Amino acid sequence: MSRSLKKGPYVHPKLLKKLSKIRIGDKTPIKTWSRDSIITPEMVGFVFSVHNGKDFIDVETREEMVGHHLGEFSITKKFFKHGGRMQKELESKARTSEKAPTLTKSETKEK
């Protein structure tokens, strides 16, 4: 459910205080744990280090990001891979095909 229009977008007050201290165009990252803060037009051009639960991920804000949450651009889950026997077979086939040397057209003509 979205936030009430009467209340307006939520931006953490400490984040706004940090924004006022930094000059526009400065690329020093602003460290924040506030993933639920909404990106406003004043934030465009700044770099935020958004916490993803383990470490901080740098997010450079652009105009297309206005209205979205900071947390949307700092992914919390790392995709490893789909597993299983079929996946292992496909990977082994790919490895064997990489090991086999392939001849180019010029090499086949020479022989």
C-alpha cells in the first residue's frame, strides 16, 4: 500500500541534513541505512552508499530514479545459480567443448 499523498514522500531527516552539507556534483558517497527513503529531485546527481544488510552499495542517483526508494537499487539477495543434476551436466558439456581446440578455415585448408 502506498503512502498517503497528504503526508508526502518519506525521506529520513538525517539524510536531508547530510544532503545540505554536501555541494552539488560532489561524488563522495553519503552513507545511509535508510532504504525506505524516497529519491527526491534534490538528490539527483549525488552518490549514496545504501546498506543491503551486509555491506554498502554505491548508488548514483539519476532523474529516472525520482519517486523510487533507495533500497530498490541496493539488492539484498545474491543469485548463485539454479542447481541440480541437469545444470551440472550442462556445465560439464560446456567445459569439454571449451577444451577441444577448433580449427579455423585457413588451418583446415593448409592440412
